[in-house]
Amino acid sequence: MLYDYLVTVYGENEPIFISDLTYEDLSKNNIRQQIKKLTDAGRLKRYDTGIYFIPKKSIFKSGTQLSLNTVLEKKYLQCKEEPCGYITGLSFANQLGITTQVPMAYEVATNKATSDYRETVLVKTRVILRKPKAPVNGQNYRILQFLDLMKDIDDYAESRGEELKKRLYAYLKKSAILFSDLEQYLSRYPDKIYRNLFETGLLFGIPS
């Protein structure tokens, strides 16, 4: 019965967090026991402490594996299908191609963070959790993500001048971000963000 419920609600290769799982009137302890039985029977696979998934059938005996990005997204970046966090720091700078540095940890700003800085581990991978400058939602997560980047752009960017400006403009255009979108959150950031926006040529160049 529990397995059928998991298949219906989660499907294959989607993280199942025991801490969030409820089923009928089963206690947390009973749910853990049922999860263990399903895991021992091979119907579920353990990803990490408290995290399981239904493996998708494949040609390989071990079955498919769950990706860390999927777990991060479901655990910290989404709340009931609504964005509540975003990748930040060196990880985001690397995604944008403004640095070739490989981050030693994933940095995440999320509404689920209870402090300005906390480290945790997912499958031997360091994850740094930070409180965002403003509550994250579907309308502002890209804006806050960009402002986080600009706050420390001088630490991340390996290029300067027109090349950097072009990459930053491309992201703003792709994300349909205007200066008025940024402006409403600027007061939440250190003053150096104005200097960084000016030095990258963005302060007076972003459409309002």
C-alpha cells in the first residue's frame, strides 16, 4: 500500500524525504520500518540518510541513480512547486561561465535556511546554506541570484571589460530582468554592489 502511494505521488527517480513523508495514520516509526522493508526488497534505494527513491529500470543491474542536482532542487530550491531558493556563489558564477574555478561545495540561498551560514553534507558533498536577502519566490529568485553574484563579482570573474559585460547582459536579457527589478532589492545589499554595477558597466546600462 505504501509503495503504491509512493509510486503515485513521487514516481521514479525522484527523492523521497522521510522527514516530509506522511501516509494515512502510520507513525514516523512505522513509516521508517516500511521504508526499510521496501529497501531490503529492492523496491526502493537509499540515496543518503533519510533520502530514498524508486529506481527506474535500466539495462544495468544496479538500476539508475539519483542525481545530486535533483536532490538539491527538491530539498532546498522548491517548496510545493514554487521556487524558494537558488544556486549562488561560485557555483552560479561557474554556471554563467564567468569563472573556470570548480566549486568545492554547492552554495544555496534558500527560505529553508535558519541562519546566515550553515554547512551540511549530501553524499559526501559539502552544501553551504545561506539565508537570502529577501524571501524567495517565483518572481524574484533570478533577481536575487543575480544581485548575489554582483555583490562578489570581483571575487569570481576571471575576465573584465566588454567580455564580462556581455555575459552579464546576456543573463539579464535571458531572464527578462530590468533595472527596476534590481532596484527594489539593492538596499538589502552592501554598498559595494553599486561600485560593482558601475565598474562592470551595468549601473546605467540596464533597461529600466
